Amino acid sequence: MNAEVKALLNSLSQEVRDIVSALRTVVRRTIPQAEESICWGSLSFHRPEVGGRVKGAVCLIVVRKNKVRLDFIHGIRLADPSGLLQGRQVSKRHLPIETSADVERPEIEVLIREAAALDPTEWAEPIAKGE
């Protein structure tokens, strides 16, 4: 764990840190090849072989106002058969994580795997709002 990641984790309340740590374990278990870094004040997981922290993005663990979310920069491109993702931004979608037990929902690993399989070179044009 690099110093920036450690500092971010240490800045969190114990309750939030437990949720973030559990979610971090699931992400790292699901996509062990992903690189972890701090991006926009959040834990970012990306695939360097695909691109940087945006083009190669898989997900981010975001904490705002002591609430934990799992964000997907390219979330609009995920099938999300369980309808868990929220958000109205052009591409980004997120999933609120309220407890450590939420982290173990199998649908979360499905979303992470799907995000890790996205190939941005296949996208001819951005998806328009409302599609």
C-alpha cells in the first residue's frame, strides 16, 4: 500500500474505514491486475495496459460526507441487470455502500468484472444523454 492510500485510509473514521477496506479487498480480489492510486481524492483502480486513470478506469471508491460509494466512470456502459447503479451524469454511475455486509453482494463483483472488461477503443462515439 503506497503512502497516499495509507494516508487516505487513516483520515477516515473507523466505521467508514472498515467499509472502504472491505470494498478495497473485493476490488483487489476481483481485478488483481488493476493499479490502485489516489485520483480526485478517492481510491482509483485502473488498467494501465488499457490507459490511464480515466480511459483505463475500472472503478473508484469514493467517500463524501462519511458516505461510501463505488463509482464507475464508464458506468453508463454497464448492463447492471440488478438496477443498482445510480446517477445522471453523462457517463459516470455509482453504487452507495452503506455497510460492510453490502460489500459482499455478488452483484458488486459482477459490476467490477464488467467494468474491467470494457474496451474504450470500441467506442466510436460517446453515448448521448438519455440513451
